[in-house]
Amino acid sequence: MSIVRVGFIGAGGMGRHHIGNIIKQADTTQITAICEPDKGAYAQAAELFEQAGQPVPPNEPDFARFMSRQIKNIDVGFINTPHNAHFEQTTTLLEAGKDVLLEKPMVINASQARRLIKTRDKTARLLVVAFPGSLSPHIRRAADILRSGEFGKLLTISGTVWQNWEQGTTGKWRQEPKISGGGFMFDTGAHMLNTLADLAGEPFSDVAAFLDKRKTKVDILAVAIARLQSGALVSINGCGAAIPSCESDVKIFCEGAILEVGVWGGYLNLRRAGESKATPVDCGAWSGVWQTFMAVRAGQMENPCPPEVGLRMAQLWDAIKASARQNGVPVQVA
């Protein structure tokens, strides 16, 4: 197997998290170039390579120069930049003939999502959105169970995610709406929106929502109720001002069972009719989003998080914002 050469676009906190996992897979992957404008972030990334005894990839801080100087040295672009940069950078890499693994959220809105799908189709390149929920074996198993109809009709889904996000992001780009595209519900909460959209497996039809900015520029608290096109109901609760924590809880109620998952994957519990409690479902070991991306790229599995999933999530987010602007008036998802 030839080594896959990766260009890392963004080496901030999440980027370094992924770098730390990927450098352990040197038999299949080599990070050959980095694009990171912050000298401190690049220095911290360089330490990860030095600690692993691997050569430190060169850094080109400017994305345009990165494309002109490093594009021939990479096979894949892994984008870990602020949300408002995703659309342009992904489009540029796809049009340059490169496959892309894109950190969440995919893009800022549904309009960008539709345009990105067209670019993916035109270039015939691979685009995977790096939501750990959708890429995890636990969410994939849960989705398979739901699609099989084994436990009858889907009735309702209840999702909650919480974190001390407001305190941890004060003064950072994540609370700048022009850069982030939203607050807690579009950052950490994006994992929940995506996982709910993925598990639902169908478009949303109606949404009613309230957002509370808590005197900041972006949403910190969020509640919404939604209906799927099949008629199943969904409740959404996000608290970005919780005590120090970062957790989630999703329950899927079917006619014959209850499934429990987290928005990042990680576990799947199943309680069948007649059972007194849920029991864990063994979904096998998983080392993270890069493992799934490589399997998809090698043709070993279908893409579990294509831009079509990102579009459903963006449509849901757009509808949540539209309803909140009207003080909770229900809106149709477009």
C-alpha cells in the first residue's frame, strides 16, 4: 500500500488532536505539509512530530501560497480551520484534484452545502465530513438498526448536549459570528445536530426554536422541536453555559426498542421490548475519523458522512435560526 500524503490545513487545538492520532499511523500516512498562520500553533504541532521521532513538515502560513507551493506534495487535504473558511478551502482543494477530510461543521449554511455538493460531483473527488459521530462504528450500527425496521417505526428522538462552552470560548473566534457562523449549537452542538440528522436518515420538515445569547454575540442556550418528513418527532436541547463538563445524551424511541448513543459516537446501548434495562452493543475498536476516512478512500466501505449529510444538518441549523428570529414560530425546512 502506498503512503497517503496529507496536507494539514489548520493546526489549532482540534488540528493537533488529529495530528496526534495520525502520526501513530506512519505505516499508511505521512503529513507532508502544514498550513497554519499562527506561529505558536505550528510550534506546538511541531513538538508532536519531534516527540514521535518524525520529521517536522514545512509550514506555509498563507493558504494561497500553500496551494501553489505544496499541492504537488499532497494527496489529501485535511481541513481544521475556522468555520467560515471551510467552503472556499474545500472547493479549492477539490478543484485541484485532491480528496478532502473536512472538520465540522461542513459549511456555514445550506446554500454553501449545495454548492459544495456540485463541486464534489463535478470533480469526482472524495469529500468526507469529519463528524466523529457519523464516522464511528456505534452510530453506523445504530443507523443500520433503524434502517432495518427490526424494531418497527421510529417514534421520537431526544437529544441533549452540554458544556461550559461560554466560559471556555470568551474572547475567541468561536464567539465571533462572522467567523463561526453561530455559537454553542453550531460548534459543540453541531455534533448533536449532525448525529440527529444522520440517525433520522430523512429530511426534517418543520422546526420551532428559541436561542439565548446570554449577552454575548452568539447562541449559548438552544431548544428546538422538529418533525421529520415521516412524522417522527425530534427534541433538541443545548446548554453552552453548563458547569465544567462536555457530555451528551441521545435516545431514539422505536415501537420495539430504545437506542442510546452519544453525539460523538463512543457507545451504543440497546433496550428491547420486554427487557428491564439497556445493554451495550459491541461495535468493535475504533481509532478515530482518519481510520474511517482511509477505509472509505480505499473502497472498503461507503462514505458514512458525505456532504449530503452536511446539507441536512445545515438545513436544520438554518431553520432553527429562522424560527428563533421569529420568537419560536414554526418554519418549514428548505
